[in-house]
Amino acid sequence: MENLILAWRKARKGKTLHKDVVEFEKHLIENLLALHYELKNKTYKLRPLTTFVLRDPKTRVISKSDFRDRVVHHAIILVISRMFEREFIYDSCANQIGKGNLFALSRFNLFSRKITKNLTRNAFCLKADIRHYFKEVDHEILLKIIRRKIADEKVIWLIRRILSNTVQSGGGRTPEGYAFGQFNFSILR
């Protein structure tokens, strides 16, 4: 139950006025207890994704989970991230505890000062994006990698459940916008 409370706090951070968060929090204790019961008894079912187009600056199709499901995403990340974090590149910040935007900015500044010899030389920075990365992640390969570290079948069941909640047109791949999908990116590096 503690993990669900921590996950709820992470999922709501910066979104306390969003309609789905407010609705969930109207009956917070009941909702968290219901999630706990469903997860414990393996009766948990994800709700349909909300899909929308974001133009920032390029056009992307984003799939958003129901807030209740985002709490579960954060809960599973809290459980399994500890098992994988030693393998992550130190400077990777995606879904890692204590490594948010400020950490990323400080590391960028450190490297830029190092490369430019304290800003006395010019340097270049490459910003890149892997096209359709999330859509191309094969869930079976991802599960094989996860199984190397996790033997608990309840955890595997939940991960499989989360991965199966995809947009029909996505061909069974992870939709862009998923918190769990971002964590998968760190695992697959």
C-alpha cells in the first residue's frame, strides 16, 4: 500500500488541478484500496487510452493513460527501477529517482564547460530523435530483458498487462506518452 501512495504522489506531481486527478482524489482512500485489492488479486484491468495529437514542434500522436492507470505505472516503476538502475547510464534521467530536469541541466552544463574549456571555445550539440521509437519496441523482447532481473510472476503479469494496453492502430507496440514506455527506453539501452 505504501508503494501505491508513493506512486500516487509521483503521478499527481504538477497535475493537481487536472480533471482526472481531482476526480481520483475525491475518493482517494477508496481508489487506492481498490487498486491494492485488484493488484493483489490479479483482477486489475486498465482503462482505454486517450489519444491526441501534439504539435511541439513536430506532430506526434500521444496516448494518455487514465490517472488510475498512471498511478499503477508509477508503482511498477518504483518496484522494478531499483533492479535496473545499476545498469543505467549515469547521465540518463528518464524516470530515475533524484534525476530530474535540474540534474540533467547540471550535467549538461558540466559537459559543455568541459568541452568548451570554460566557454572559451566553440562546440556543437546534437539533438536527435529516434523516429517512432516507442511504436517499434517489441514487447516480447522487452519482457525477455525484464525477466532476466525479475522472477516474480505477479510483477511480470502486471507488466504484460500494462504493455497490452495499446492503441489498436499501434500494432501492439508501446504508445508514445506512456510513463512506463519511457522507463522501457532506459531498460533497452
